[in-house]
Amino acid sequence: AGIGLPFIAAAAFSTGFLRWSAAIRSRLGLIEKLSGVLLVATGIVFMGGWMPQLAAWLLDTFPLLGAIG
């Protein structure tokens, strides 16, 4: 049963996922552009060495993030 559970879960949620993906298909271009901007911004943050400052700001602004992991 352990190896079959992911397949059962995938089958149970496939209809809802297909419905959701059809609804979002019209916005796919915008989602791809926003994702690209986010990736470039993340690269700039890493290359600039600003990750520790960003992490501190995120933890100050959203304290619940500290409880994750």
C-alpha cells in the first residue's frame, strides 16, 4: 500500500488539477514573465551578497517563516 498511495492520490486529484490548469492557461504568458523576473532578481540578490539582509528582513516582517524547518 505504501508505494500505491501516491498513485491513488494523483488519481484522486487529477480532475481538479486539469480543471485548474485549463483555467490558468490564458494567464500562462504572464506567469512565465513574472517567474523570469523573479529568477533574475534572485540571481542579483545572490550575486550581490544581499541574501543575509533579505533573510533578516523576511524574518522580521513574517515571523512565522522562522517556524518552518
